[in-house]
Amino acid sequence: MHKLILNCLVILFFTAGLSINSYGSDESQNIKNPESGLTLHALLMQLEENHEEIKSFKSQVKQARALYFQSKALYYPTMNLVADGGIEKIDKEFTNDTNENRYNITLRAGQLITDFGKTKDVVARSAVFLDQAKARLESSRQQIILEGIKAYINVVRARERLKSARLSEARIKELTGIEKILLEKGAGLSSDVLQAKSQLVGAMAMRVEAEGELSIAKNRFRAVFSRLPNNREISQFKDIDFPHNNLPVRLDDAVAKAQKQNPELLITQYNTQIAKKDIDIAKKAFYPGLNFFAEALRKDNDAGVKGYSNEVSAGVELRYNFFNGGGDKAALNSALANKKSSSYHTEYIQRLIKEQVSNSWDQLSILKQRSELLDQQADIVENFLMLAKKERKMGTRSLLDVLNGEINYINAIATSITARQDTKIAAYNLLFSMGSINLQLFE
């Protein structure tokens, strides 16, 4: 008995130990990677999975796929069962009237032999419609991902600008305090103090503006990702790399790639293909249809005849529409006009996409040059500040000059950071116009 109790205690202790270890390992994994969900790649994966617009287009793809399989069913045999029953009363002139309970059961099977390609065109049209639904999904996905990229970059840009504004304000406060001390000792000028205070107020205004930009960037982030990042999370946002390896070398290459894979252009091209299939389908309405059929019929007390009868028949059925008021001709004319409309619209979209790619290319080129010049400006201002500090120690440069140098340097750094972020946004705009936005860019 004691041995049994001891064994039970050992088992309970061992089980509890495993549970604690398992819980501890899970907690350690959560603590180990607290920032795993804050990377741009992780955020975009969640966005792609949960965004309502993407879910909507995914449902449209499912609908188009179901319609495609529905159209393919036209190739397969059909089988229908019809049963009816009731009271049948017949008044006859020369024989006795009848009043019987009648029942009929009909089982009919059919198989298409040929409709001269109409079914084939219907299935092909459904396949193009499915491809178009996938293109719409891809267009929506790339648009949402681009919005997520911009929202993330703008938060990082606003965060860095706010850091610079706060640093500038703190540095001016420090130098203003030094100038006040010098004035009290008789070694400073009251005009320098006023000038320093004026610059301090300007720095405070810049800090308030930067705080507003960060608030707006956070609101946009929430609109895209459905979550508002707190200050701790924002501090963990990483500055994403410039997509050097994914950009084409020449503008012609970018335009050629956009003409092949831009989703919006593909959507319009699919419209033209659908219109062509509608023309083919409308033309097939002028041809007959040939079907094989087999039918079994069971009759009970039918047509006033007591008893039952079984009928079985099989054969080939020809159906041809001789006249329907000109409806087939009107349908063909409608399809022809729709095809012309789609072709014109496709040509227009091609020009728009070429313009979009060219504008994105030029904007990226301009912003890259601007960013390089602003980096050079920041280096020059930094060199001036270092010389001004040395001259200040030698007494040949006023404290106000150093203050101006500090402000110019901090502002130059902030402007340079902003320009680099703008250049990244321009690069992703170019990739979007080419139809090349995907999550693999951030793996």
C-alpha cells in the first residue's frame, strides 16, 4: 500500500515538473522574441491575412473558381427525375368517362455530342474570368502592402524628425543658459540672449510640428494595420533598407516589366479576352446543338387507361433556333461593341501605366540626387560646427555662432533623414507601378 502511494506521488511530481517546464519554455520563447511581431515583414504578413479588402477579393476568387467548375459541368451527362401524380378525370363522348388516380415517373439522361464549340467557349470564358479575379486580388494585395510600407516608413521618419527636434530644443536651451550666465558676469551681450531665446522658441515650434507629424503618421498606421503603436513599439521600428537589388537598371526595363505584370493592366487585358469569348459564344448561337438522350417512363392509370405501362427510348436530339426576334444578332452586336470598348480602354491603361512608371522613375532619380546633396550639406555643416567650436575655445567665435552651427547641423541631419525615407517611398512606388510589390522584398 505504501509503495503504491509512493509511486503515485512520484508520477504526480514528474507530471507537474513537465507542465512547469513546458510553461516556462513557452514564456521564455515569448520573452525571447518580443519584437518579432514589430518587423515590417511580420506586420505585412498580418496585414495580408487580415485586411478586409483582401478578404473580399479572395472571396471573389472563390466565386470565380466555383463558376469555372460550374461551366465545366456542361461537358458531363445530365440526369433528371420527374414524378407527378393526382386525380385525372376525363369526359368522353362515345365511351365511358374515367376518374382515376394517375401517376407518372420520368427518368431522362442526356449527353452533349456537339454544339460546335459553344460549351468550349463558355468554359474558356470562365477560365479567363477566374484569371481576372486573381489579378484583382493581386492588385488589391499590392496596393494594401504599399500602403503598409508607406505607413511604416512615415512613422519611422516622423520618429527620427521628432528626435532631432527634441535634440535641437535641448541643445538651444543649454546654450541659452550659458549665454545668460555670461551676461550676468558681464561677459555677454543682451542681444545675443534675445537671439538665443528667439531660436529656442523656433525650436520649440519645430518640436510641436514634429509631434503632430508623428501623431498623423500613427493614425495612418492604425488605419492600415488596425492597431495603434505605442511609444515603446515605435522605438523598436527598424529603418528598412533601400531595395537596390530589386530595381531595374533602365527605364525601358521598368516599362517592359510593367507592361507584362502590372495587375491593373492585366485586368483590362482580361476584359478584352472575355469580350472576345463573348463574341465566339454569340456566334455559336447560330449553330444547332446535338445531344444524345435516353429516357425511361412509368405510367399508372394515365390518359384514362387503367394499369401501368413502361416506356424506354433512346436517340439523338437536334435543336436549332430558327428565329427569336433578332435576339441572337443583337447579342453578337453587343459583344462586338464591348470588345472594341475593352480594346480602347486597354490601350489607354497602357499609356497611363507607362506614364506612371516614367514619373516614378524620374521622381526616384530626383529624390536620390536630392538625398545625396543633403547628405553632403550635413557633412559640410558638421565640419563648420567642429571648426566653430575650436574657434570658440580660442575666443575668435561667439557663442551665438556656435549656437547657429548646432541648429543648422541638427536641422541638416533631420532633413537628410527625411530625404532618405522619401527616396525609399519613391523606390517602392516604382516597384508598385511595375507590379513587383511582394513580401519577399523584406525577407
